[in-house]
Amino acid sequence: MRRHEFEPGKIVVGLIFLGGCAMYLAMAAGLWHFPAYALLPAMGMGFIAAGLVSSLAFGIRRRGRGRDPEER
């Protein structure tokens, strides 16, 4: 089976969605109260962070390709 590349941006997006779900579950259970519209800017900032992580990982991966072709 062929291995896939590690993509940390997808991990960040998944954690953002899990955090948003946890916030809504806490609000539904009555443990935490916040305005529902507050999640949208937080999700937007999380997507920006995921994009930055993805571009950083791409830059690191691209920079490391030309060094030693025998490692792959």
C-alpha cells in the first residue's frame, strides 16, 4: 500500500471543527453560554491558521526535496 504525505493543515481543521462542536455541546448542556455568532469569527481565524500551517509544511517539504534523492 502506498503511503500518503503528512498534511498537518488537515489536522488543524479537524481540531477546529471538534472545538466548535464541543462549544455547541457545552452550550446545549447549559455548561457554557456564549453568543452563537461568536463561533463564526473563531472558525475563520482557525481556517487562516490551518492555511498558514499548510503553506509552512509545503515550504518545508519543497525545500527538503532537493537534498538527497536516495532517502526516498
